[in-house]
Amino acid sequence: MMTVNCDQLSQNLQEGIRLLATYGLLEQSKTGVALTATPAASLSIEKTGESIRIFYDTLPRFYMALARSLVMQPGKYTINPEVQQLGLMLDCSRNAVMLPQRIEGLICMMALAGYTYLELYTEDTYELPGEPYFGYKRGRYTVEEIKRIIDFAAIFGIVVVPCIQTLSHLPHLSSWEPYKAKMQDGCTLRIGDEAVYEFIRKCLRHCKQVFGTSRIHIGMDEAPVGKDRYLQHFIKVFEICRQEGIQPDFWADAFYLEGQTDAVPEELFDGSQTPVYWEYYQTDPEVYRSVVSRLIKAAGKASFAGCLHKHMGIAPDNGLSQSVIDAAFPVAKEFGVTDILMTTWGDHGNECPFYAVMSAFWYAAHKLYPCDADLDAMVSAYTGYTCAQWQIADEINYIVRIDEKICNASVWALHNDLLIGMMDCHISDDADEHYRKLHSALAPLCEHSSQFAYIFRFYAALCDVMARKATFSKRLHRAYIDGDRQTMEAMKQELPELAEKIEDFRRIFRELWMKENKGFGFEVMDVRFGGMAARCDTAAAVLEDYLTGKLERIYELEEERLPYWADALEQEHTYAPWFFHWSKSLTENDIL
């Protein structure tokens, strides 16, 4: 890593450099390369063997240019950004609420990559005065914690934007008596209820005051209310925003999902609202052209939200993120979209650690700030690993690859039960070998001196489990049907070591979680992986009883293995593309 001397910079820039060094992202010294910075109308870099001079137009772009200059060869360079704003949305509502001090480290990485704003997605995980049950037992951020994050981000010119919900995606409110009258179902607020609108006003007014911004992302996505009722609510909430001086962003899927092809009503918009077109999976540019054009025609503007895929299981999918970026970003540029947001959802428990998507995180910024800096050189310089090394963890999802189909075996193969084998038909016979190879690839990376080595230890431990577990139920079922008691005895002997590996992984996971997040939410992981270890004990006891004659039959092993998807009956049964529900991978019996 190149060492810099920042003595000639202004005090505020020196403070930013000091923080970057504190978080291990660069080194500074009196003998380092001399940095100078000059405000200018455009963005350029002049680098010699002894100095770097950066001409910059905004504070975030200074740090973006700095990161690139440190890995460039000497010369003169111009950077022509393709967007005005590049945001990152951090999901803090699905178990994992990232610690404020860890968000500070993330902000440093954002600054170097070129992100200009951070959205904290908080459905109910922010403190709301007079509402003790709002975010109760969920690790909600206090006002002081939010202000700490805002003040830290401001050093780099990064704005922190509240991202909340004002219609649906509020399942935790329905748990508590004070909110039950405000809910029309288990996750959606009651439309047309004045008490609901006063509650929404309270949320918006509080967020505007605490975050110090009139820009608030108000959510409103995926609401099961029908279009007419949605529009009724939409108009009312927008009127509240106007009254409170708020310029809202909102997820605009009500106008383009579920076969919506009619024109978006232009009379709904007055120029203060920004529809956010989110799409995380499509790789056909024509899909993007159709939606972007309709939203811009109606509202006069639109932003685009892509995805750093960490929500489909415990492993990331950087490759899918990059394929979507390649399809969407050129269309956004074509239509003059100036604001792009990269989401990092944490569906079903936020199992996947944020830094697992480093490859795609940097890829998005590299695409939007084209220059001569090498992507791999930047990722290596600031994380200690290459893009290819980060993407090894993607393969945990792909027992096999078929064309461009999405797969997330890190859910359904991981949680497939040892005796019940819900997913057996979709697990290939060589899956264990697949995970052994991944473990061999990850193990040396655990020894790197990088501050992110703990991510690789996490995935190496996961592959150690899956190399022993992936085909276990399938092999056991076959041995039972064949009456192969010798194999069953040998498999019984595998179970103590498997249980030990699961416990090792759970402890490594706990260490990672507590390093990154508040403790709330990990109780779910204890249940999942502690239960997985307990099933090893149960399977061993059942096999012991069967093999010694105490148990005449093992009913779970007599059940025919059917493909989970009925339409797979005519297909190869060694592949399942995409299945979110960990509990359904485990059992068809009630778990909640």
C-alpha cells in the first residue's frame, strides 16, 4: 500500500486521511508521497513518483480520486463521473443492526470507492420518542448513535439518509398492542385511518429532525393493498411530506410490477418526489428501458436501485450483482439517471456479512467512475484480496451451474435435514467434493494479514460443515433402502465430528456477528445452528437404536424423496435454482 504525506492538505482533508489510516485503509507518513488538493470544476489527477495532485469538485470525489490515484501509474488523468450521486443502502431491519463504530469503517470504504450517501434501512429499528414498543428488543438505533454516524460521514462529505417504511414491511409492529389497531394485516398499516397518518407524520418529522435532511426514503414497496387503495395512501402520505417540507424517495414498484403496463399518472407528482426503480435480477437492458422511460415521463426524474446480493442466503452472489450492473447502468446513463443506489438487503435473518459483497461493491463504483485505475488493484489495495478471491464464496451457492440460472444452495443445501432430506433430489452426489474444493481454496486466504480475513474464516468453516453434511441425508436414505447396515454404522460414526464442525462454525459466526452488529438477532442463529447440531445427536441416537434392534423402522428414511418443485419431476433432480426459506428446507412441519 502506498504511503502518503498529507501535510499540505487542508485540516478537514487531513482529518479524513487520518481516519482512513486509523481504519487500516491507507498509510500516512512524513516520508510518503506528497498529496495536494485543489478545488476545481472538474475531476483530474496529476501523479509523479513523488507527488499526487488532485483537482476535485466535491468532497466525496476527492476521496474517490485519491483511492484511484494511489494505484495508478504516474501520469495525468481525467475522471468523468457518470452519476451525480451513488448511494449504499444498509439493511438494519432484519436481525443485524450494524454497530455505529463498524458503520464508521464502512463509511471510510464508501469514501474511497466513491459512494456519496448512505441510507440506513430502518423499518422500526430507530428510536421514536414516546413509542417504547417501536423497535423493542430489536437493537434500534438511538438518536445519539444516528448523530454519531451522521457526524462521521460528514467528514467525507457523505450524507446519511433515513430509509423507513410508511405502508407495509412493518411486521414487528403487529406484535405489540399499541400498534394492532393501526395494522390492516401482519405487516401493513391501515389505509384511510387518521391515527395512522398522524403516526406516519410523527415518524417523518422525527427523521427529518434527527438526520437533518429533507430527503427521506419513505418505502411503500410490495404492499398487498391493490392499486386503488395504494394510490389513496400514496396521495395522503405525499401531502404529509409537502406539509413537513420533505422531499421523498419511494420504491416505485406499484407502477411497474405485477404486469403493470399502463401509464404512471403524471398528476401524482409535483417534482419533489423521486420514484426509485428497483430491479435486482434482470439482465435484459430492454426491461430497464421500459420502466425507466415510464417513470421519468411521469415524475420528471427517477433513480435506480440495484443490489449487492447478500440476501439470498448465507453466501453472497457477487457475480449476479455484476451481471445486473452491466445490464442496468448503461440504460440509466442513456436516460440521464443521475442517482444510483446499491442495496444490501438481509432477507431471512441477515446471515450474510456485509463485507462478503466487496467485489460487487467496488465493481459498481468502478463502472460509474470510469478511469485508468485497475479494479483488481483497488480491491486488493483496500481489502487485501482480489475480486476473484472475494468471489470464491459465491460458489457456495452453486453446487452446479446451469446456464445463467440463479442458485442459492447456501440456504436449502445447508439446512437440508439429516433424516428428513427435504431437498435431497436437488443435491448432486458430488456436492461434498464441491465444498471440499471450496474449503481448500478458502483455507489459505484465512491466513492473510488483511483486516477482512475473518470473512474468509467464516466461509471456510461453513464449507467445512457442508463438505460433511451436503449429501449425508441422501447417502443415508440410499443405505437404509438398500439395507446396507454397514454403511449406516459408518455414517453414524460421522455424526459427532459433524456436530463439532457445526458448533465450531456457530462460534465463528458469533464472533463475526458481535464484531459487526449489536447482539440482537443472533439468538436466531443460535436456534438455527444449535438446532442443526442437535439434529446430529438425534440422528445418531436413531441410528444406534435401529442398528441395535431397539427401533424396528426409521419412518423418516422410508419416505420417498420427491423433488421440492413438482415441475422438476421430468427433469434432472440435482439442481434447485432459488429457494429462500431455510425452515422449509428443514421440515414441512410447523416451526413458528
